[in-house]
Amino acid sequence: MRLLLDTHTLYWSVDDPSKLSAPAMAAMQDPANDLLLSAATIWELAIKVGHGKLTLSIPYRQWLEKAIADLGLDIARHVA
């Protein structure tokens, strides 16, 4: 199954995993599932950080690159 992570799910997965439900965590950890990240999520996260509405554990670019690598995310090109 393809799972498209929204901004909250991405943020919680990296900086506050205790906020994810057990089913969400299980789905994300299931190797049969592909985890996708949309450009809109990347954009929303950048805006929230830029406006000081969200603080990440490390600088934005490093945080995003680490999240993509650690979670094995693919950037969604087209989600049908």
C-alpha cells in the first residue's frame, strides 16, 4: 500500500513519535507499505518553520534530509 504522510505525521514521526497512534506507527513500519511525501508537505513544513510556528530538532534542511533517509520516504510525483 502507498501511504502519503501529511505534515503532522511527518513531524511526529521524527520529533515526537509518541503522538502517533499504534496503527499509524505499525502501518509506517510495515515494509510492504511505500511511504510517500508530497511537495505540499515539504512546502507547509518550510512555511511553518520560517514563520516560527514550528521548531524542529535540527535546522530545516538537515531535518528534512534526515527524515527522508531515516523513514525511507519517496517524494510523491503523482498520487492517484
